[in-house]
Amino acid sequence: MPKDYYNTLGVKKGANADEIKKSFRKLARKYHPDVNPNDKTAEQKFKELNEAYEVLGDPKKKAQYDRFGSAAFEQQYAGGPSPEEFARAFRGTGADFFETFDFGSIFGDIFGRRAAAERGPVRGDDITYAVDINLEDAIYGTTTNISLSHEAPCPACKGSGNQPGTSPQTCPSCKGSGMVIAIKTNIRFSQTCPQCSGRGKININPCRTCSGRGNVLKDETIAVKIPKGVDTGSKIRVAGKGEAGTGGGHPGDLYIITRVRPHHFFERKGDNLYSDIPISYAEAALGAKIEVPTVDGVVALTIPSGTQNGQQFRLKDKGVPHLTGGGSGDHYVTVRIAVPKHIDEKARQLIKDLDKISKENPRADIAFKGFRKR
């Protein structure tokens, strides 16, 4: 009876790779034998999930399944029929029959290298993981622990997919070449063997731990070193901590993407920092030496007499360290003159006297007189 692998994994037909992977991981955790010891029903369900994901998780197998159904893959798990039986299973699907590829022919010279490459080691996928950090950690660097669930080589079969002590058998459909010849409307063409997916071998004794997949889900806590100077969008590579490879292929890498949280006092633009500091009217008019908070602690800043509201001062090398090394950005301080909200009568009179003495019109340089009334 044909198997509905999409239904087994709880996704709709046409689901993308990410949806298929997420659903598989969720169900695999639920029915994993370690979570359900001595539960034969859960064990069988786990095997069915692995079988379905081995097909739908592989783009080539998924394409074959979408076209031909589960027939070829069911034969794979059953041990494999003869080439003639396999050819009959595909009659009426658009392929008239499959023949074993002969490497001694001229076609072997053309397609042999391709078949060997397809069944060779395949590197695992990379994983991207976002980490939120505060500005202090972005400036000084830190180490953070992340919990990750990813594909890892099966500890029982060491990634081979075979039950320990057994070996896979040569694929009966392609005789180990990984390729078959299809004939359609009198045109011969070579294609990847759908029974072994180009590997040339099939597992007749699949590993009971991983159901023949060679990989298992592994929950792992990884310590990631965040270097000083990272910003939102910075990418940190952790080699070999991605998804496991297949066929002896190397694992992918883990990429940490940092997201720096906003700070209540500092604003960051690149490697420069910006902050506002209030000063009094007297400090602006007469000048003063004030204390300014920076990432390295409090520093003294000289305010010259006649400082204007919004005037900016630069504190060299008091910004964020450059991620590539070699110095830091700067810290720009903008002063804001704080006008008292409440003043007593004595202060009011002193300000009036000062205004009479200065005789300064702060709007004297405004030449624009407004629009003419129509």
C-alpha cells in the first residue's frame, strides 16, 4: 500500500524544507525510544518518521517521491526487488522501463563520474542561530551558552546507517553504479537510480537506533565566544557544529548572528557612541568642567564659556572597539542646556538685570520675515 510521507510528518504536500525539518524534529522528540522505553508503538512510529524524513528531507528523493510515489523507497526498506520488478512498478508513470547502467559502454564514460560524485560524501547543512546581547557585552566581549538541537552522527552505527556488524548490499537496480538508463519515446537518457538515490548500495539491515538514516537528533549546549566589537548582524562561525553530513561528509557549521539590545543612555552608530548631557545656564555661559559617563567610566569634560545648546564634543577612542582590531570608535557628547522650571523672585530679578546688561538679541540674524498675507 502506498505510503503518504507528508501525512506521516504532519505537513501538507508541497511543504518546504524548513517546514519538513521542523515537523520531523518535533515528532521525533515525541516518539524517540529514549523518551518511550519499551513502547513498541512509539518505536514503530519513530521508524516511520525516520523513513519519511529520509525521503522528504532529501531534495532528490523528494522530487522522485512527488513524481513516482513511495514504491521505489518501499522497496529500499524491504531489501530491493530485481531490476525487472522495479521497472514494472514504474510503468504508467512516464518511464517505460529502467535498465542497469553499463559502465563499459560509451554512456559509462559520460555518466560514471557523475554517479560517483552523487553517491560520495555530502557536507551537512549550516545552521543559523540568533543571540541577543546587551551593549556592554558587545563592547567587552563575552561567552554565552546556547541550547541547540541538530543532526549528529548516530553513536550506534557511527553514521553508516547499518546495524553494527552488518554491511549494505549492492543496489539490484543499478548494480552499484548509482545510475540507470531510462527510455522514453525511444530516447535513452541516464538518471540517478531512484532506489538507492545514487549511492549504489542499500541498507538491508538498517541501524535500529537511527532507522538507517545514519544521523540522530542531538540536543547540545554549546559555549560560544562573542568577540568585542560585534554589532547587530555580526556573524560568528563555530566550525563543525551544524547538521551532520551524509556518506562520511563533514558536518556543516554553526553561524551565530548577534542582535545588540538598545541602551538607555548610549546610542550606537557603527563603532561610535552618542549621549546627551545636561548642563546649567551658568555652566554654558561661564564654562565649567563636568563629569561624563563613558564605557570606560567617568571622565572630565571641559565646557568652554559661551557653549551653545546642542553643541557636540568628541571623546576620542571612547567608543566601541573595532571588531577587526586596532583601536576604537569615538564618543560624541551633546550638551543640553537645562532651563529651570521654577525660580524664585530673587533669581527672576537677577535674570532680568542680566538681560538688560547683555543687550543681546538672539534672533537678530533671522532674515526671513514670514510669508506675505494674501
